[in-house]
Amino acid sequence: MIHFSPSLTRLVTELKKLPGIGERTALRLAFHILKSPRVCGDIAESLINLQKSVRLCSVCFCITEEDPCSICRDDRDDGVICVVEEPQDLLAIERSGAFRGRYHVLHGALSPLNGVMPSDLKITDLLKRLESKGVREIVLATNFTVEGEATALYLNGLIKPLGIRVTRLAHGMPIGGDLEYVDTATVQRALEGRNEL
């Protein structure tokens, strides 16, 4: 990278740390920020406010500014808890409007090769929530990756003996997808999870 100034170089270096931002995109963003002093101030203020105000909900561990979060304060089915890996996963499910139960955010997935063990996740907190009576079902909505599947299997092993129903999100063919373009693992899962019409 051509070094213009130490401040610009530092900004580019920091922007490259964000997911999906490479050298060229970071440089383009840095120049845009440099040309727009108001944008620079607004971004700086937003980042400072974010750091000061946002924390984890003491119930579901999603990000919030109020504790408990608005979802935990909302009138929902306390008997069903959807377990997700990250706060953005919770937001994706909420956008669907299809779930009206409670949530629990693990803040990651098991990955022993990367040093992520059960103690690094909010699993103990989930088990404490299950001690209260009334939880009928746990919906495991971890990602369909090796780590997500391992986490789902691990949680299933912990929760099933408690007599609580454990379900997993369905997976298979996407709506609007052409069968010829779908990978073989997805087709296999779609066939295994087929439903009667």
C-alpha cells in the first residue's frame, strides 16, 4: 500500500480488520470518510456511543441498551427457547416473523481446533434457564456448518436428559432454487427431511 499519511494509513489498517473489507475497499472507504468531514464525525460518535451504551441482555445475551432487552420484555411464549450462535442470527429469525418464543444467544459455536470450548459459550447460562419450570422445547438454530452441527449435537446431549423436547431448524432446498444447481449435501438433507403433503 502507498503510504499517504500515518493517520490515513492507520484508518485503512483498522478498516481492513472488518469482515469482508480488503485493502482496496478500506482505501476507498478511508478516502470517502476523508472527503466527508460530517460522515467522519458521525461515524466516530456512533462508535463511541456503541461502546458506551451497548451491552448483553442478562436473560438472552443478545445485544441491547436496556436490560432486559425488548424481546425479553415482550409478551411471548416462555415455553419455547430458540438457541442461536450470534445476535445477527436472532435478528434473522425475528425478521421472518415466524417465531414468538424466547431466545438464547451462545456467542459462538464449538470449535476445539480454534480453541472454542463449551466454557467459552453461554451454555451454562442456558442450562440455568432450563432449571425453571415451563420450558417445553428448545429450538436449535445453530448454523449448518461443522461447528454449528457439533454445537447442536452437544446441546442435544445436555438437554434431552432433562425431558425437554429438542428440535432443529429444517434445512434443504431453498425456495425458488433449481434442483440442478443445489449442492449434493443440501439435496441429501432435503430428501432426509421431506414432509408429507
